[in-house]
Amino acid sequence: MTAEVAILTRSAVALAADSAVTVGKDRVWKNTNKLFSVSAYNDIAIMIYGTGDFCGISWEVVIKQFRSQIGRRVFKSVEEAAQSFEEFLSKFETPSSQIENLNLYSVFLDSITDCCTYLEQDGALRRRRLYSRRLDELITSAEEMPIVFDHVSREQFSRKFSKVIKRFLDTETKIHVTKSIHSRMITLCYERARRQYSSMFQTGVVLAGYGESEVLPSLQHWTIDGKFDGKARAWLKAEYDLNTNTSSAFVIPFAQSDIAFFIFGRDAAGLPRIY
């Protein structure tokens, strides 16, 4: 399990990450690089956790390509660097559309199986009604999530993924899939795909350091989850900026955060404390 931490003070910024990554269920690689420099011309670093690739391409390769693309460009702020990285990922060419859509297929399967809680109930009609009720609840819940994409309509989404969703429904459920269930499942998949709903292919991306115009360090914490309609499925989770904050320091854990809190401890108010 990955454990990472960032420490921002008024005199420095430090990032630390373990070097182990689990592949499958049991295999562990102990020499994985999770911490990279943006470029030799910027005092900004990128740290990753979670999935080790972006649409089938290793993050190390992706970040090297980003370095090559920005060349000698100097970012005025960490925020500007993060936005540039997101734009780069949207334009980044992936090996195939099938690999690019793996994150979306994961969202579809999650949506279908999340409705399967009551499928052990007796009676086909009862199971279908319970599945349908749960589906409506999940649609309502999904519609409360922040929107990431608004350039794809439900109709466009349905034309592209309706058959895939129907095939998954037929494979993963034990109910008769009516037109109504199929249509509402498309709606659930659409809402989750265009909002801040993470798939099993998500990667946490942290950019931290000093932009050219920043006197004190700042940090941007993003979720990158593959692509959706050719654009990076990405959103900002949190940001920390000592240039605009009265705090004297931040200690920010990522991934397995209990490890960092065990090392640093907490004060009486429950906030991280350095010993």
C-alpha cells in the first residue's frame, strides 16, 4: 500500500513517497519511482499514487513526454503547472480507444453491481423491482456529485455506449433487463462518468513547489481517472498555498494516510503535528 506525505513550511517544501507498488494481488515491485521533477527549469515536483499508468502508458513515460513538451517553459505558479499538465493529458495519444475506455467500463460495471444488493431475494419480479428502486436511488445520488464534463450530452453518450452497457447488464445481473432499466442504467453511467466519480483506474497526482511568482510553496492535489470523450477525466481535490494562507505549515498525507499520522501524530484538536 502506498504511503506518501508532503510538508510545506515557510522556508521549504518536502515530498516523500515509498517505492513499492503491488501488481495484481501478491506481486510487489520495490523500485518504482513515484516522485518526479517537472523540469530542470521549475522548482516543482510531481508525485503519484494509485494506478501506475495513464490509459495503459506508464506515468514515468507520460511525465517524460510532458517535460519534453514544455521545454524551457517556466510556470508562474504550481496551479499553472497543474493546469498545463491536465491539458497535456487531454491531448496525449493513447494506444487504443479500448484501453482509453477501460476507466469508463469500470464505472459501468460499478454502476451495475451497485444495484445488485437485493438480487438474492426470491421472485423474479421482486428482484427486478428492488433493482429498479436501487437504480433510482443511485441516479439521485450521482446527480449530487460535482460535474467535470458538460460537453457531452446524454444522447451522445447513449449512442456510443448503450450496447456496451446492455451487454454488461445481461452478463452481470440475474434479472430481465427491461427497456426502462436499460435506459436508466445509461443515465446512471452517464452521470457518474461526467462527474467526480472515481474508477479503479484513478491516480492521485500531487504537484508541489514554487512557481516563478510564488514566494512561499503551494500544492495542488488532483485525481486523474483516464479519459472521457478524448479529454482527461481530472479534477482538483484540494489545494494548499502558504502565499494566501495564514498557516505556518502544512503536513499532508496521501494514499495510506494513517501511516503519516502515526509518524507525525496529532495535537489535541486532532490536527497533524510534527514531533
